Amino acid sequence: MHVPPPLTAVARQAWRALPVATRRSLVHRRVYGAFPDRRRPRTFNEKLDRRMLHDRRPRLVTACDKLAAKEVAAAAGVLPARTLWVGTDVRDLAGRDLGERWVLKPNHRGGGLVHLGTGRPDVARLADVARGWLDPSTDELRMGEWAYSGARRLLLAEERLGVPGEDLVDWKVHVFDGEPALVQVHHGRFGDHRVRYYRPDWSPTEVGIRAARTADLVPPPRHLAAVLDAAARLGRGWDYVRVDLYAPAEGVRFGELTVYPGSGLTDFPDDPWLDHELGQRWVLPPEVAVSTRLRRRG
């Protein structure tokens, strides 16, 4: 894959001055080979583009606020990881016992920002790790991920699921109108990252992912039905949402609700057939299906 050279300072300034819709169009063309059809979005990523530019439902903010999403999951009977601390200054963690294994992350941002901690927190190190995490200007907003702007700007520490040495599999289930349609299975997220896509009946696909190697085929796991059931419950009432789950020995646990997977710019660039297939499954809400500009013209 061709990797473009880094932008110069002048180019970065010019890029940031562009309207969000223009930036998204240019990157979409670079990734998918064509500008998004915004009058009649058909593919999964074109409809995700429509959501990012025009969908302002409060439930998107709830999904992007990790603490609020945990409450939604718990109410649906899918237990999240236990929250150990919430705050804005990691110095408050000095001397605090978080247990042997824990995770620190921002409540209001995506992008894989996470720190895996062990034992007593080293607040000096954490201050370096989390520097900038609470800044109001984020990469998400520059690419149109509006709902993050409404999430509470907080840091949270939570229990780290699984056991030492275990490959805690990360399940990412694409759900349309409460029905799971595709399962991403991630192995070794913080090391030898490997991914495999399956259908809900566990038939494998040939879908690849540019950020990781393709994982070997594995037999259906014993907790597959429980994972799909949890994803269906959490996806009920959504036109589309990706439900991120874990399944350690103690049972299925909630990870996150993802409403802007890959910023609408990284999923299925080499698999246009799947981009179209999932786009057909996604029925946008009436208030989102037609853009504001087109409604005014009508």
C-alpha cells in the first residue's frame, strides 16, 4: 500500500482550513477511488459519511460518552468492565490501589487511546501518557465525528478484563436494526494484531484489514451465541451501530458502542462488494436520509 509523505506545516494548515465535508470527500476519493455520492448514498461508507455530516441525534453522543454507554449496556444486561476511577487529573491516582491490572482511557475520544497499567499508578508516567487527552480540539472533530464533542471530557480507569498471558479477543459486531450482520474478531490488539471477519453463522469471509494481518481460521467459540445475543440487544433500535464486546471466562462483557467506525474512511477499501452489501442493509432514519441542503431545495 502506498503511504503518502507527511504533510508540511503549510499543507497541514491549509488542510485544517478546509470544511469538514471537503476533507472527507478528498480522503474518501483517495481511499475508495471516487468521491462519495452524497445525493444518493448507497455504500456503507457513504451512509456513514451522511451520518457524520448530518445526523445529530442525542443517542450518538451517549454512545461516544464511554461512561454513559456503560450505563446503557448495564441496563440491557451486558456488564461492562468495572469503573475504578473518574477524574481530570491523574495526580488524583497517587497512592490509589487500582488492583493488579487496569486500563486508563479518555471518556470522550476514540482512536485507540488507551494505557494498560499494572499495580500502583505511576502518576508522573501517566501524566506523560495522557498529555493532550483532555484537549477540546481532537482529530475526531476534524473529520466530522460530531458526537464526541458532546461527550464529557474525563479520564477513567477501569478493570482490565481477562488474565495475564491470555489473548483477550476483541469482538466487533456490526449490527443493523438489531440484527448482527458481520463479526470482526481481533486477536493480539496490543501486540501481534490479527483480524478475521465472520458471518454470524461463523462462515468466514475473505475480507482483509490494512492495519493488521489476517488471523487463522478458528472453530466457532462456545460463547458465540451469547456474543451475538448481547450485540442484538445493544443494537436494538439503532439503524446501525457496531457493538464492541469481550468474552473472558466469566462471560460476555461490554466494551464500547461505535457509531463512526474507521471515521467512515478505512473499512472495506479493498472489498467494495461488502461496502455495497452492508450499505443495502443500512436503512438511514428519515431525518438523516436526505441532507439538510437537499431538504431545503425540495
